Amino acid sequence: MINAPILDAPQASAPPSIYQLRSNMQSSEVVDRGIAVQASFSSICAIEYLKSHNIDPEVIKRVLLHPELRRKGRH
């Protein structure tokens, strides 16, 4: 992982781990598609889609159940 000075700055509103840089753009795109699946179909469909692409269960839980904790991006 690349250590950037901005990551070392204290964050008052959320834990620093939320602000880690994305290291795998392919996984990022899969997660974005999973969020779209959830919006278009259901959370169950999104969970199955993300699991089928080997997305970590903790990431699935965070992005689908806690949209306020998602990284800022295209979704």
C-alpha cells in the first residue's frame, strides 16, 4: 500500500481506515457494479454478485449496509 501524507492526518468524522487508497481498480469496479445491482434489483442479488467476484465479506457489508461509509466515487 502506498503511504500518503494525507492518510496520516487525523480524521474527526470517521476512522482513518475508511480513507485507505484503493489498491485494486478491478475490485473497485466490481463493487461499483454491486452497488448498482443493489439499487436496481435487491440487496440479496448484490451480495451474491459481490461474493461471486470474491469481494471480502467486510467490504460487502460496509458498502451495502452503510452507504455513508462508502468511499466517494462514481456510484
